[in-house]
Amino acid sequence: MPALGAEMEAGTLVEWLKRPGDTVTRGDIIAVVDTEKGAIEIEVFEDGVVDRVLVARGEKVPVGTVLAHIRGVGEGVAAPAAPGPIVTAAAPGPAAPAAPPERAGRARVSPLARKLAEERHVDLAAVRGSGPQGAITREDVERAAAPVTPAPAAVSAPPARDRQSAMRAAIAAAMARSKREIPHYYLSTDIDLTAALAWLRAENEKRDMTDRLLPVALLIKAVARALGEVPDLNGFWIDGAFHPGAAVHAGFAIALRGGGLVAPALHDAATKDVGTLMRELKDLTARARSGSLRSSELSDPTITITNLGERGVDAAFGIIYPPQVALVAFGRIADRPRAVSGRVEARAVVTATLSADHRASDGHRGGLLLAAVDRLLQTPEAL
Amino acid sequence: MNREEIRSEVLRALHRVAPEAEPATIRADLAFRDQLDLDSMDFLNFVTALHERLGVSIPEADYPRLATLDTAVAYLLAKGAAAGG
């Protein structure tokens, strides 16, 4: 069970999309897990063949639990002592024991199924398991309890209100940890976007309606490129040391309708053109709001970018999402008086604010990042 | 398409970006962005939905004319919005 956020403790397995024997390649969706951030699609990290599935549908397991064994390409059938690559993210804490407690002679029963069987007085010995290795799942028990087959019960997602309070609690835990542990410093600068917006207007006139760009795509690209120049702000602070990100995976803060917030990754933001970033941002926003993000999108961000100008704030001072070491916040893009070649002109200006972890970097480096963002936004065609 | 048909298409496009909004409670003379807390991504998706359903091409410079239900219907009527998608 991968950690899909700084404070996630457990997740419920909703669905397996691959079965033992199926070939998988890196990036394939193998399962769906329910968390406070919605139903998250779990991706495979390695190529191979699904050997064994260890967690049944409906089971809620702690972060770090092994969900399945995947036999690597060229490996034989995995011996229990030498399991193949494991389907979890770098899991904090010890992995859960692979062997289920019940074996020999007894059918495997998920805890949820056992509880349900007790409630509904179902004799488990008479139930045929449809889960992995014949395990009896909650669905099997329900089927046995209700001979008049109703629609197959999906593993129930918690009602919206529960999800919202769970998300609130997760945000509270992550933000409290951030303020407790991270010595933040804040820097801000006003950036003239007149050139960038003129370029955007001309570019959008040429583009198909469905392909138009928003200013935020330029802002994200500029931050991602600037991080290439100041890599000490892109990565994680773990166990007293800075670990640079291998690429810039820009976590973009998306407000959910009805409350809550999620900041999934736009992968490799520095190397994608703005058109691609815009398309991916649209897709990411839609999926964040419908609650169908992917595991890598939640576990990969190396920095967070937030665009709080929509509702009119001039500037925002963000709280870093641990274990990241920086957050860049943009306020509203507005016409403001600005001195240009000795005269005051109305120019389109945005305030960019950097919140950074003083353990990982100093203000001088942070200043270089904002200066690079400013410089890159002056030549939008080169972004 | 007549005024009434265009109006219901606009409301349908809005529903796509703000599913929780009750059409009956939408004030025709107030900006959608303020009433429904739409951000620029929502608004872009709203305009794109209108384009896809009504087959009209809407230049970016005209986006402000889609700000309220009243002005959007008037604009799309003048644009000669055709059959729905």
C-alpha cells in the first residue's frame, strides 16, 4: 500500500485490475485503492508477471503493506524467501507479513467478509471464494446471504461527507507537521507578465478552441525550468538530509468543489511544452475533482505550485507539503502601475511567493529561483 | 435554435463544470464565476462545452460576453448557434 500523501495511514483495496499470471509493465494500473483523496489507481513500478495477490477486495491495510508480488522478467516462480519487486511505494516501516494467518485446510477469508458473515449468519464453509487463491470476499458472503442476487455490491466507497472529513483530517495532519518541523522562509517578487499575456493571446488565436492555453500553464513551465537552475529547491527533506528530485514533478494545488484540496503531480513539467502541460493540467483537474487520480501523481510531486489569484488575492504565502522543500504561490494577475524606462505604465503583474525549507536551502538560493522564474516569463515563446 | 433551447444548452454546459449547482437558483444577471465559484479552468471547460454542443467558434476576446446567463444566451443567439451535439 503506497503512501499517497504525507499523512496517509491506510487504504482500502477496492478492486484488482490484474490477476495472478497477468503480464504487467511499468505504469500499468494494477488496482484501485480508496483513500481520503478519492479512488486512486495504483500503478506498477516494474515490468513482470503478477505472481500473488496478498490483499483481498474490501480489505483496509496500513501503508507499507505488500499488496502483491510481481515476478520480474526472467525470474522463476518466486520463492517465498525471495519475492520479486513489490507493489508499494518506498514503504516506511516494516512490510506486513506476506503469509496470511489462515491457510492449510481453511479457506482464506477477508476480515470484512468474516465480519459480514457473522452479521448475516452465513456459514463460511458453504461459501465458494472468488478472490485470489479462492479467498472468500465480502462479495461472496453477500451473494450467499442474499440468494435473490441483487446487483453485485461494489466495495462501498465512504459517503461524501466522510471523505470530506477524512480529507480535512489529512490536510490538518500534513500542515501541522509542516509548521512543526519545517523552518519556512518566504520571499516574494512582482513579475511583469505583459509580454507573456500578449504572447498567450496571439497563441490562443491560432489554437483550436479546445487547445487554448491559460496563463497558469506558462507559470508552471517557468517554475519547472527555473528549478533546473536551482535544483536544491526541487526534492525532499528526509531523515535530516536533502534528496534532490530526479525530475521536476510539479504538484499543482487543485481546490475541490465542496471543499478540500489535492496537489497531484504534473510529471516532468520542465521538459514538456506548454500545450502538453495545459492538456495534462485539464485532465488532472478533472480527475482530481472526480476522485480518480493515480498513485504516482500523489506520491511523486517534488515541489508544489499554487495559483490562488483566481478569487482575487494579490499574494499567497504557502505552507510546504512535507517532505517537499518548497512551494511557489501565485496571486492574481492584475494591471498595476509599474515603472518602465523611467515612466509609470499600467502593466499586467503577478506576485510570486516562494515558501522554502531553510534546512534545505538559504534565502539567496530562493531568490535565484524567483529571479529565474521572472526572467523565463519575459520570453514566453522560449518556454 | 431558439432562445429557450440555447438557454438549456448553456445550463447543461454549466452543469458539466459545476454539477452541484441547481439550475433554478442561478441568477440570470449575475456572473457565473461569482455565483458558482468557477475558476479559469472551469470557465474554459464551460466555453469548450458550448463550442462542442452548439458548434459555434468563440474567440477568446469574446469570453467576457459569456459571463452571465443573459449575456451568454444573447451572444450565442446572435452567433446563430446551430443544432446541439
